[in-house]
Amino acid sequence: MDAIRVRGSQKPLVGRVQVSGAKNAALPILCATLLSDGASKLRNVPKLRDIDTTAALLRFMGRDVTVSAPEVNVAAGSDVRPEAPYELVKQMRASVMVLGPLLARFGRAKVSLPGGCAIGARPIDQHLKALEAMGATIRLDRGYVIAEGPNGGGRLRGAEVVFDLPTVTGTENIMMAAALAKGKSVLVNSAREPEVEELGRILNKMGAQVSGAGTDVIEIVGAEPGALAPFDHAVIPDRIEAGTYMIAAAMHEGSDVVLEGAEWDDLEALVMKMRMAGVQVTSEGRDIRVRRTGDIKPVNVTTAPHPGFPTDMQAQFMVLMCIAKGESVVTETIFENRFMHVPELQRMGASVALRGNTAVVQGVPRLYGASVMATDLRASASLVVAGLVAEDETEVRRVYHLDRGYEHLETKLQALGADVARVKGAEG
């Protein structure tokens, strides 16, 4: 099992880093290829484990998939098996997004209940409730969702769906289902993330009529059966990867890092908080420049659905607050179990006290290298970032989590001057 070894220093990070395509946009788009026949091409795709898992899932269902990063090509195979087995779905929660397109296209689906990062309960009840509103019959059987269209496998019907809370994968799943449903669907209290907006662009390219993607009310007029076309599309930049490198640059006084291809509008909540912390963040054309010239100031942050502060940046921002001059409060409102990085940061000398869904962070003069364990994708990144300024050496174990969401993290940090390396076959 690989590990990441980081030798910390006060040497600033300097240089340019190219932001990869957004994994969380690419995954639902790959699922959307189930809605049509023909050959679709997705460009600017990051080379990640989750992409390979999705490709394997599509192949299981009968699609011809070629992954050659930064491109993925998907073509219809001879047969379609509308089933997603536990062996694949358990590796990645986003696999559940095949449920909507399978049910809309083929009138039936058998999809395992999802797995993925252990950052809290993430039920799919909102997905199932919405599909039932569209006429589907759904039952749970031995860990699988068994779904059929109306009258034993017929076409889904457009419906008004009101989500109890904004759900990204739920919104995306139902958007894909509605793209082939009869009539008009209205999704109320939808997730507004940029990745949802990107899926709307894809469905419009394919021939559905989607309006409002990126707002809390999305309207979709479904296409007739067989009418959706394949597509050729380049994925938007990964805002969370960009944000992680922004935090990494802010850890060192004197750093000057340019993120190539970062999307400013998708990062405004993070930019505002970083500026409050005393970090200089500026837009330069299609790039974002991050400079630090003084101490880090304490800043309180509360995670919220987009356009609020993203939960996927909470762990990384907490690391920045660990070296701030004073006390800050980090409140997590999205996932109830997303402070698993805190005990590992404490092993590195961080002063963090947990009070329910709130972490009180007292900045310390320095962090110390230690052997730490990654517990989920973003926690992995936060521990690597902490290691950049920790005295001596930090070993981050179980970085298979990291490989789910960051393309060549150690290589990109090396290019900025960091002493970071991958250790093959490390214990734990």
C-alpha cells in the first residue's frame, strides 16, 4: 500500500500548476452516456481511480470504454445489462448515478446500495423518492435497489420533485432520468454546484431541454426514446483540486503560485475566506494567483451547499487555521463524520478541540512531522498540506483515498518546490 512522504520546510512554493479536469463533473457525465447509443468522447478527464472504476462499471453493463487520459471514449456495445454489482459500487458512492439513466433508458435497473468514503451517512432516499414520483416501482432486496418503470418497465413520466435538502448526486441522477421521461420535470431545491450545471450542458448537447441547471429550480423536458445523441465535451476544471493547491501555497510565507485554468467563479467562497486570512488571491485571465506575504489571520468558516463554503475544502482550510495567529471556529453542516482528520492533525501538534459539529482551532507556532493515517479523500490532501510546513518528516498512509481525487499530487507539488514523494508498498 502506497504512502506519501513529505519533508516539511519553510521554503515557499513558487511556480505554476495546471488544474486537472473535475472528477465530480466527469463521473455523472460518464453515467449519462447510458442515455444514448453511438460514440461519446469526454476530454480533459483526470487520470484517477474513480474514473477507472466508472469505466469498469460501464464495461460490465456492456459499453465499450477506452480510457486514455485525458480522454475517455464510450461506445455502445452489443448488449446492455442494466445492473451495477456490489463489487464495483462499493468502491465509489457515485456509482449510484447509473440508476437514473438505466431506469429511464431501459425501464429497469438493479443497482447495489453505494459505498465510498466513510465521512458519514449519505442515504439515497431522495433519489428513490424522486424516481417513485416519476412512476417507478422500487424495492430493496439484499442490499440492491430493484427498480422498474411504470407498468412493469414502461417510460418514466415527468413530475415535480421537491428535494428535502440539496443533494448533488440526487439532483444529477434525477436530471438524467428526466432527460428521457415523458413530458416536463421540475426539480425544486436542487443542488447548485458547478458540476450540476455542467451535466445540464451535456444533456442539452444530447438533445434534452434543460434550463435552470446551477440554480435551485431545474426544468427538464425529456426527449423521445432513442432521440438523445452522443457527445464530445471537455470537462470543467476541478475547483476542489484548485482550492487544495491554493491552501498549499498559503501555508508558506513568500509563496507565489499560479493555478492555470482555475475557474474563479467556482471558488469565490474560498477566495473570500483566504483573503480574510491575509492571503493575496487574484484573478489573472483564466488563471488564479496566490501569494502570501505575512502572518495568517484566524477566520471562522461554516460549510454549506454551493455557493457556500464547500465541505470538500473544510479539512484543507482547517490546516491553514492550525498555523493562524489566534483562534478560529470551523463548523461542518454537510456531513456528520467529517472531522476524522482532526486526531491525525493533533498527532502533528495541532490544537483542535471538537464540540459536536464544530472544531475550535487554536493556531500553533509550528507543526511536527508524524506518521498519520488518511481516512478519506479530502482528509488525505489536508495531511499532505500539513506536512509541507511540519518540522521533519511526515508519512501519510493509505493514500489510495488520495488517488481517488487528485491526479499526480506529489508531482505537481514537486514542481512548486515541495519535498514530496510517493513511497511504494508502505505498511498500513
